[in-house]
Amino acid sequence: MIRQLNETDLPEMAELYVSVFASEPWNEQWKLSVVHERLTQFLTGRNSLAYGCFESNRLVGFVLGEHLPYLESRHFYIREMCVDSALHGTGIGSKLWNYLEDQVKPIGVTGIILETERGTPAEEKFYRKMGCRESDRMVFMYKRLG
């Protein structure tokens, strides 16, 4: 079952996030408190939307982002998407993606934008399967401070 998520879902979202990103290929050691703060900020924004997939009343994946105006339309920016590592390849990500598309098209969203880490072939393959491609016009840039 997929449904819209809200602030009451944050503890379960944060636990799933920590678990997923602690595994391959990321191996990131997130503190639960930091993830909770991060997801809270994304979830409580004015144009934020989040959807979660549940199996046996357990959150097994979610997509979270915001829709913003762009010229005469809107773009949806995925801020976070994750699926329980043990369930990768079972179709949960595709179900979440398709559900997201169905929810945002009626509000005028004409494109989905996301960033993902290079060198994660399974994730890149997934996003390409969902119809994404690398932008010829846009460049993601970063500057380390300190």
C-alpha cells in the first residue's frame, strides 16, 4: 500500500533512511537525530510531498520532495528516495515512482529533478528505467568550505 506521509511518520522514515544508507554502496553513518532534522525540513516545506510504501504495516520505501514553479509549469525536486536494502529489485521503487508521477501531474508538474551519487550503477540504472537522463544543460556544482 502506498500513502502520503506526514510528520507522524518521521521516526519510521528516519530509521529506514539510516538503515538503507548504512549499507552498500553508500556505507554512510548517519546519526538518527540528524536524519530526523533533515527529513523534517524536507517534509514540512510549503510545497512538500512525501509518499511511503508499506508492507504488513511497515514502511519499506519512501520518496520525498517538493514542487516548485518553473516558467509556466512546475518541477518536482526529489530530495530523498530510499527502499529497504533487502527489498531492492522487487518493484517497490518503481511503484513509488509511478505513484509520485500520478500525484504530481494533476498539479501541473512537467518534470522531475533529482541528484544521485555517481558510481552507484543500480541506482543510475533504476532512474534511467524510470525515464530519467543526465541533463545536457544543467551542471551540479559544489564548493567545500573550511
